[in-house]
Amino acid sequence: MPEPLRLESLKRCGDLLQSQHQDWCLTVRGLGNATPQLKLGAKVIPADKVQREGENLRLRLDSADYQSGPLWLQDGPRASNAAWLTLRNSHVLAAGTDEVAKNMDGLTTYVDLVSVLIEEDRDGRQEAERLAHKYGATVVGSIAPLNLYQLRLPAKDLVQRDALVLRLGSETSVDAVVIEESSAEETEQAAVHPEEPKKPALDSDEWAANRFLDAVNYYQRRIPGRQPPIQPQPVRIGLIERDVDFDTTDFADYLGACSPPRTCVYARDADKPDNHGTTVAGILAARWEDSGNTGFLRGLDKTSGGFEVIVERNSDAGITANIAASVNLVEDGVRVLNWSWGIHRVGAKDIKGDDVDSLLRSGIAMGGYEELLEEFFLWLRKEHPDVIVVNSAGNGASFSGSDEYRLPSSFITEQLLVVGGHQRSEHTGVAVDDPAYAVKRSSSNIDMRVDITAAACAHASTTNAGQQGAVHCGTSYATPMVAGLLAAMLSINPQLQPEQLRMLLRRSAMTIGDNHDFEQMDAEDLTAPILPSERRYQLNDKDVGRSARLDMQKALDLAAQSRDRVR
């Protein structure tokens, strides 16, 4: 059995600011003596554009000759996984191990790489070069649509860096300086909590609480059966994750060429089957087998117009890279972005008044991130008002809407939908639409900024067929349930705008939590309480005042009805 061919790393190298002639560096596992053929979308890349050193390949592409698309390798009968190669030009550098240091909060932080947000009335590139020249720095990366430029400072330690950051920040042309602190993957629980929430049993049907199978059945049978029949459209979804393990049974058949009308997954290959990206992507796209995860969009394959699931995190440069990847994906036509990540400020409190101890960032970093995210959402509203970002509320048992303490979920914009997590309750014999059918997962962040809750637990993918995947829980895994559903709704009616999508989700929602959510003293608002306007203006509807729980089947039904209704 020959070793499989896997594309493990794909990133821009050389001059990141050069948009015409782009250099790309690849790391490939399983290369033979001969260099395999490389394909970008439908085009074969000429062999003279490819250089090889051992397991590493380097490509030079002229961006005028190609379009963004999936890149994969073909070596006789062996095909690799495909990763998305974007010809858009937002790229930032990640720091190496010798370019970081521990700050006073004990957090890992970048020493010489910082980014400056230039005021929008200035020519960003020109101004960045001027500042670089003035302070002895070099411009090494950019997110030009947001007027953000990354500088490498002449700083050897944090004292020198902070001095330069202060001076840069006081320049009139600089809106904010963004410093980067370590990674921002939303782990299940980054620290061990004294009261670790219980995970459900392996055989617990968590997704029944969101009517997952009912929704798949509805889409397969009712969408083609409507009069006139609906022709579902293809939809692109972006997942801000690192990679996916293509050696699992869930993803084994996504190798080589793939194009709608089937579901496609484009990602770098991961080495572990139970990593964050594989589980998040699996909730959307895993094969329906007896083991591992089960992908919602994959279940719609025979009926849908196809879904392209693009897993992309740019370089590993933390939040700045997440935003760079998001900008490129949106410019490449993504309608739904899945952000299963978020951060808390040092000093954030949980609902019991104790310190949150996971995914912390210092005050100076949070200030920069806040400005960066604000620029991103302003740009999104102006240039791409039809894109929706789905974000996890977080697992700090805290408040997702306290703006000085939690990002990005505290932002108030129609284009950001925040998802909390629930688990099946101990009550047996209750109907699925009973509020007691599911309970808030005790570590899920809550409050009025959360738009909806979804099942927080999923099965990890496995390497062998017939194996039971371990149960993973967290708001990270509730988020793609909602992102996948929104993509399915958009495939039915591509005209739906972000605020309409939110409205349909909440109008179709089942409930969770106790009543009387309007009264602050005894309320535990798991989400924004359901309003009379979301229940046909019936003031005495039993759902009013309760929190919202995702109903996937009803939401699809409302999306189908929305095609005929003029608002």
C-alpha cells in the first residue's frame, strides 16, 4: 500500500506584499521521487513553475493567469487533499519560537512583529512605509482592505517593543497598534475547572434537541417536491480553523478534484483525527458512516446545489491571521464565516464572580483586537453586507456580551450571530419542543448578546471505520451547527440578508431555560429573550421571555416560505 499523498502546509512566502507574482510554499507528505502534478482549480500548473526541496515545494504564480481555488497534487493514481489557495492579498507573518516572550501576565506575546491600523483617509501602504523608515522597521505583511500593515520592529525585548508601540500609537496617522498574543483556538476547556461540566454518554442523541435529522429529511424530500421546485444554489462557507485530518473515515473521500453540486472540503491535512478543525468541519461535512462525526451539509448532497467548505487560518499569527483569512475568504465569495474562537480579557469574571482562566489576553492586546475587529465589521457592512459571521459565545461560564471582557462576541452588528451551547437534560419523556428537553451547558457563556443556543457536543472523527469517536463539547461545536444551517437556508433563498437570517432562526426557535427572563433579578438569560415580534406579536405566547434553541427543520421551512413572501 503506497503512502498517501497529503498537503500539510500551504502558505504565502517571499514578499507577502507582492500581488502580481506570488510565491507559495507547500509541505507535502508522501512525495515519491518524481514531483507530482499540481492543479489549481481546473488548471494544471506548469512543471517549470514548481521548485522542490525534499518534502517542500515552492510555486510561483502570476495572479493574472489564475483564480482562487482548490490546489491539490496528482501522482498517478494517488491524489492529495485540496487546500484553498487564495490569490487575494491579505497575509501576515507568524512569529517563530525565538520571536516571542512571556509578558507580565504570563502570556506569550510577539516581540518584534506588530500591526498598525492606518486611518482610512491615508494611503495605507505609503504611510506604513513612511513609519517603517522613521522607526527602522520593515513592512512585512498587510490586510490592505482594512488599511492594516504588519511591521517587523527593531526590538530585541518587550521593553523595546512597548516603547516603539507607544511611539507608533501616538502618530496621527495611526488608528491603533495591534500586538499579537499566542494562539486563539477555542479549546474545549483550556484549563481544568473544579466543576468540569459532565459530558453526555457516547450514545446520547444530542442533536435531536435541534431536530437535525428532521431538517435533513425536510431538505431532501420537501425542497425538490415544492411547486414550483426549488433549485438549491451552491454556497461557500469559510471555517477559520487550522486543518482537517483526511486519514479519517469521515474525510477519506474528499481527496482530489471536487466541485459542486457535491459537498467539498478544502483544508490542509492534520496529523490527529480528534483535533479542533476536524471536529468543527466534521459537523458540516463528515461522511455518514457508523463511526465518527456526521456532517449536516453532507447529508443534503443528493438534493443541494453543493457546498464548498473552506478551512483556512492564513499563517498562525493569532487573531490578526484569523482576520486576514476572513477578508480573503469573503473576497473569494464566502457567504457564511464560522468563527469557533474568541478571547477573554485578563480579569474577566465568570457568572460566579471568579476569574475566567481560559483564552486570556492582556489589556493592551485586547485594545488592538477591538479596533481590528471594528474595522473588519465596518468593511464587511460597506463592501459585503450579505455575509454573515457565526461566532461561539465561549466556554468561560461568563458573559459573552460584556464588551470590555469578551471578543468578538460582544460586537453589536447584524452581521455577527452569537451561538451558545446546550446539552440534553436528565429529564426523559419530555417532548423535543419542551424547554426542559435541553439545558444550558454550564461552561457556555450566556447573556442577551447570544442569539441562539445549539447542541454543544459532537463525536470526534476516527481513523478506523466502526470506531466510536470520543465526545467533544463546547460552544465551538454548536457554532457550525448554526453556520451549516444558515448555508442550507441560503442555498434555498440566496436573497436572504443577515438580519433576515437571524429573524428566521429566532422565529423558528424552540425554547430553553426558565420563564420570566425579562426580570433581571431572577433571570438567567441564556440568549436574548424571545420577543412578541418573533411570535406573531402574541403577547401571551408561551415562548415569549424564554431563551432560544435552534430548530433546524423549522428554520429551513421558513427559508423556503421566504421565497414567496415579499417583506
